[in-house]
Amino acid sequence: VPDFYGPKNSGTNYGVVMLALGFSSIIFNAISSSFLKGNVTPTYIMAAITAIIPIFLMLVINKLLKAKKAQ
């Protein structure tokens, strides 16, 4: 992340990550409530999606970093 935004924005970046953690805990509490109803399929689907998204983002960011360093 410092390669994109520089070390001066590290505090802001950390704050955004912590906000995302808070929002995700609220959202996933609602999703995990489906366990109580006996239907776990949506929870596993959402877990799979949230595991795939970071992989895709890492590939995109890695490609952007390589393009930026090549300049």
C-alpha cells in the first residue's frame, strides 16, 4: 500500500482497513444468523466469495505495482 499512496498516508489507510473490519463484523453477523435457522448454504457461499475477492484484488494490485515500477 505505501507503494501506491506513500508512507504519509499510512494512518489513513490503517483507518480505512479498521472501518472495513467493523462493517464486515456487522454484515457477517447478519449472515451467520442463518446458522440458527438451519440453512447454512448462504453462509458458505458468502465465505467462499469473500475468500475469492482478496485473491483477485491481490492479482490486480500486483499487476498495477509491476506497471508502476516499470515506468
